[in-house]
Amino acid sequence: MKTIVSLLIILLLISCHNQSQNTKATIEQYKIENAVSCTTNGLNKGDSTLYMNNGGKDFDSTIENKITVNKIPDGMKLIPGGTFSMGGVNPVGISDGGQEPMNDARHIHKVYVDAFFMDETEVTNKQFAAFVKATHYITVAERKPTKEEFPNVPEDALVAGSVVFTPPAQQVSLKDYSQWWSYVTGADWKHPEGPNSNILGRENYPVVQISWEDAVAYAKWAGKRLPTEAEWEFAARAGMAGNLYTWGNTLKPDGKYMANIFEGNFPYNDNYDDGFAGTAPVKSYPANRYGLYDLAGNVWEWCSDWYNANYYSELAKQNTVVKNPKGPSISFDPNEPNAQKKVQRGGSFLCTDQYCTRYMVGTRGKGEWRSAANHIGFRCVKDVK
């Protein structure tokens, strides 16, 4: 059951355009706005020309480090690190490129990252349950919102919950995402679609309804950390410079889907031609060259960096190889300038060329660091010592 409450939120906590301190909003509105981030052929002749004109020529070959280690941690893969071209082209006009120019993914710039280990899959419900059992951790979605966060909200209106994809019964305007997102009381990692749902039989599915704060807590317990955005993209590209997808330039090689995304008519009718409606068990699709699964689609993955729409342009101005970038010092999303957002990568089962093609490897997502949804998860990395 959705909980909708009218309230006054100070300007610092509101992410809508042109709002004043007296603007009315709801916890539902705030959480939805801040939690959601948002092809059958390869590059044909016309696509290739467009790709190059949109920045494809700026990609240089990846230079991987030569490294060996004595032992790779269980469930992880060695990512060699090295120098690569980071970012993405404007995909609009390319076959199945979608409608978004992805301006925050440019300029393409040179980056170096050290070697690291990365989880081969997204963190699963089983793994997260072990963490909760050991630590008694309570996720943000399970906690009652505080007066500090929402100082003008009546006490009885402060109820725990999270954001859930709720498809409408018919086609709706894609300009209004409130038509398919709802704030649901009682939605959390154990009840990802709300209190009447559960994760029984989904132990090997990626855990969702995870905020950035939750992901950091798990990573610390596991002796790991969240990847930087640069590490995540290096791992996703797997040594292949400039590809549109983590596996190449064709969405469906030999007619086969390589990721769990949305088919049909978004947002009301998912045909699940890829085999899954909603999330899929980890390892349901082939791994990339580094042995990593589900780096496109399935669930969004948190990175450690603050999100700044202008960050790539600022790095490119340095005209040098940026070493181990950690992201900007502050968050800035021009669409929601007052929200504190962290980077998300990889897209989710809701991505589609009708609305969002952020399963393309160089593209970026973002979300408010203490908000979650049923398409947001994460994976961890560990330093090579």
C-alpha cells in the first residue's frame, strides 16, 4: 500500500526545479525523484559514420597492466588495470541507440587505474542475508525517516518504505515517471516489491532496495569497497576500446540477448524476450572478457564517486592521463541540484531504447545516496596488495 503524505521540505532536501522553501512535496515524491536514474544490429555503415562523428574517433586502444597474483579471492576476478579511454559517444541516431544524448558521458578522456579484484557477480540476496545475520544491520529502507531529514512532516507520516516499479495498465507519457514509480510502505531488501513480496527462492538473485549507504556497510563488513566509476568502466570494457556494450557492438549477437533489459512497450508491457521479467539470477548471461557477469542490465550498481554532470569535461581539460580518479568532491545534477547523488552504472532490467539505454557501457546513472529502488544493487572490489 502506498503512503502519500503532504509535507514541507527545506530547500536543501528538495531536488525539483525552481522550488522554494515553502514548496509542498511528499516523501513519496522526494524518494522517487532521487532514486530513479533516469538493438538488433551492430554498427552498420551509417551507424559507423555517426559513431565516429559523435566522438568514436576519440577512443584509443586500452593498454592493460601485466600483473600476476598468488591468489584471487573467492568469487572475484583479477582486473589488470591500465590506461583506457573513458566515456561514451552520443548514441542518438545509431541503431537502437535510444533518445538520450548522454551528455554527461563526455568528453572522452584518458584514465589510468591500478589493478584490483572485482566481484564476478552482483551481490546476491544470500550474500546480503549473511551480512545482516552477522551484523544485525538495518537498511535505510527499513528505517523510519527521521525528523532531521524531514523536519516539517507529522510524526505519524514518517513511515519506512522504498521505491518500487509499478507498471501502469496502458501506455502513458514517458515524460512523467511518476506513472510507473511508487513509494511503497514496507518495501525493502527482504520485500523488494512491498510487504506482500519476499525473496524465497531468489537467493541467487541480486539484492535490491539497497541505498549507497547500505552498500558501503556491506562492503566494509566483507573487507572490500565499492568500485570507483573509473574502475567500474575499465572492468566493463574489458580491454575493448570504445565498444557500445560490454560484449561488443551488437546488442543481440546471433539473435541472442546478452543482458536482462526491457522488451515490449515501456513501461506497461514487458515481453521479457530475454527470458526474465524483473531481475534475473546472477550468471544468467555470458560473462565478459574479464569473467564478470551482468555489467549491463539486471540492476544498477553503486560506485563510490559523487555524481557530477560536468566531471568528464573537467577531466578532459587537463589533457593528460588522469590516474586513479576518485570522482568530484561534491555532487551536482543540474536537473536536481539540491540532491546528494552517487554514481550508478550498468542500467537495469527496466532499460530500453524507448526510454533509457544506459546499459551501453560508457553511459552513467545516478541516485540520491540514501534512496533505493527495486532495480538498484551493487558489487564490490578489493585492492591488490
